[in-house]
Amino acid sequence: MLSKNTVKFIKTLHQKKYRNLEQKFFVEGEKSVLELLNSDFEVELLLVTERFFEQHQKQLNHLRAELLIVTQKQLESVGQFQSNDSALAVAKMKSNQYFENTQEDLVIALDDVRDPGNLGTIIRIADWYGIKHLLFSSQTAEFYNPKVIQASMGSFTRVKFYYGDLKEIFKKWDCPIYGAYLGGSNIHQLNKPKPGILLMGNESNGISEELAGFVTNKITIPGFGSAESLNVAIATAILCDNFKRLAGE
Amino acid sequence: MLSKNTVKFIKTLHQKKYRNLEQKFFVEGEKSVLELLNSDFEVELLLVTERFFEQHQKQLNHLRAELLIVTQKQLESVGQFQSNDSALAVAKMKSNQYFENTQEDLVIALDDVRDPGNLGTIIRIADWYGIKHLLFSSQTAEFYNPKVIQASMGSFTRVKFYYGDLKEIFKKWDCPIYGAYLGGSNIHQLNKPKPGILLMGNESNGISEELAGFVTNKITIPGFGSAESLNVAIATAILCDNFKRLAGE
């Protein structure tokens, strides 16, 4: 049975403050919950409808978490989805773990990308292109924000990320830093780019002055019309696509 | 002075039913309103803050619409933006006008793209790539939905679009129809594609069976990781970028 305390607890996780305090977050919806169950995240609590329970019994056999069968209405009352007839899970956050430069593939670095929808979409794009590592400035949207989780469509389970001072990392890593600008080199014409960091700036202000000095290659998506700019997630996708094409993969 | 009737009138335009009845829509925010004033849309009513009025007097000199100076609070109470310290305009819709195939550039066709944010983003992408013509199935999101207008970032003023039965149009137009699928030809390796129609499917169901038969070239964005799919606006952007590159522009 879903107790009042459990309801209250899940609802506190809607807020960043309590997510950080508890070091827990929640995941909603069939696809995302299934991907979570298949991942190395530690699930603590799982609310499912009878339908979901029956359809996915096999996967639930190995579950070490508390499992509650609830109604669709109950799911919708504790989560943020308008409609949810499948599941909601509470899992433990991973610690913020630094990783070394692999030198083998692109690493995406975000300089204060603030919109959770953009961050989630970028995580999904990284996963599409097989990019496993992301660096986030401390002002970038929070990875465990429910909107980030939702927009990533399960891809949040497959990327490694680190929040930190990008300046300090850029100083240490010896690799090209490709910065997305409006007036750089045409990405279509880039010559066999070496793996490095793809740095994307804030939605309104672009790449900060503090980081601009570290950029070794300013790159641009060629425009042919009159739009002044592209959304940062759209630009990230186009640049990743070009890098993969140019790497001959 | 902002009358109660004017407030009521603008608020009715939040609903599709009344937009269609009045054949009018509204535009919010500095950038979008300025682009609207620079376009061939007929503006009927303009609410501006004193700050906006003083900063953009030149552009407002030619205005043939009713102009009201209002407070930020008033703007926010009639519109949908959480914060708006600049302007809101009411303009007349354009009639749904069919266009002939130009045969010169890509035409984007959307088969039931339902999410207004996706439609607005696709309009912005089209404008970035200089694609002027779009075809929408009748179940595609409504062009004049405030969320479409907002996401298009002013680009809604620069594209031509037609809502209609895509099947009938595809029958008439003699050109390649490139359909975005998960199992088509790798877009990176397409050989000098001729201008034609780029057909994008619904967010959940992809291209409908009814239209699939018209597709002459199934195309795919190569994936390298584990994400199952890309958002339709993201996919549109990547495909447009490849078409422009392959056309040698």
C-alpha cells in the first residue's frame, strides 16, 4: 500500500534541495523506468500499475527494491507526468565522479546550459552518437531534474558526466577544444578533426569569456537563411553528426 | 488604456477555437514582436511597455495598428510568458495558401507532427537553412499556436506553409520524396540528392502507412550508441544540414 509518508517523500524529490539532501531522484514512464531497471543505478522504490507488473514480471524478478502496486491515479498524483499508466521509480544518485580524457572520442562540455529540456535532449543526442562522456559547468541544469530525465528518454542511464570547473579541466587536458560560435570555421569543411572537447555555450550568452580563451577551433554551422541562431540542443546534434561523419565512422 | 474588453479579447486568442473564429493570433516578446513588425503580417493591436516604446520608436512610426502603452504586469496578465517586459502584438492570420513545387530547394513536409514546440523548432531550422516552403498534414500542430510562435523565434514570419492532404500533393508533384526512417540509407553517404520533399513523421508513430508508399528514398541518420531514436526536430535539423552540405552550398 502506498502510505502517506511515501507520497510525501516522493513529492519532496520534485525539489532540487531535497534531491540533494537525500541524494535520490525519481524516474517516470514506461521506457525510462525500464531503462533504469536495466542500468547500474540502484533503485530503491518502484511503484507500478498492475498492467506494468504483469507485462514486465521477468525484469522485476531481480529487483532488490521495495515494490508497490498502485493505480494510474496514484502514479499521476506523486509524479509530474500528466498521464502515467506504467511506473515511477526512486533511485540513488551517483556521486559526481571525475574522469580522465579518453582521447578516443568526442567529449561534450556544456558551459551553463540552463534549460533542463535542452540538457536532457543533449544527453539523448550524445547517446545516439555513442558519446559517453559529458562535462558540465556548475551552473548547467541539474542532471537529476525530472525534466532532464524525461527529455533524455532513458539515455541518462548510459552517459558518464562530471560537474566541475571547466577552466581547470581544460587546463589539464591536452586536446583540441572545439567551440561552437556564430563566426567560426564551417563545420562542413573541417579536415579530419582529432577527438577532443565539443564546447557548447549558454542559451542566451554563448560561451563565456572565461572559457573562450581555451577554444582551439572555433566552429560554425553554416546558415543559408535568416534565422539568427539555432537552439543549443539542435546545434549540438548537427555538430556531433558532422564530427562522426568526418571521423569516417 | 487597456480596456477589460481588450484583455478579454486577447485571452480568447489563447484558444485555437477563437483564433480560427477571429482569424487572428498573438505574438509575445521583444524579438518575435520586432520580427513581426518587420514582416508582411498585418498587425492590428500592439501592447508595449514604455521601455520598448522608447527603444523602438523608429519602427513604431510606420505602425498602422492600435498602439497601447502598458505595464509589464499587464503584458504578463494577457499573454502566456511568465516574464515579458517588452511587447505583445495581435496580427491577422494569413490564408492557407497552396504553392507549386519550386523544384529548386528542399520542401519540408510534416506528417502529423503534434508537439507545438517541435513544429516551432522545425520552422526555425527551416529558416536557418533557407528552406522557404513547408507542407503540413492537417493533424500537424497549428502554426499559430503561441508555443509554435515562441519556439520559432521570429522565423514564423519568413516561411510559406500549406496545410492539406499530403497524399494529394505527393501525387501531383514530380520530385524525390525523402522519408526519414530508422532503417534507410545512411544520409552521410547519399549521392548528390536532387531537390525534393523531406518527409518527417509523427513523434510516436513515424511516417504513416498512407504516405509511406510515396517515399522514393528512405534515409536514416547513422547512430553509434544506444539511443533508440532522435526527437523529430533534432532529426530534421541533421537531415537539412546534410542536404545542404551534399548540395554543395
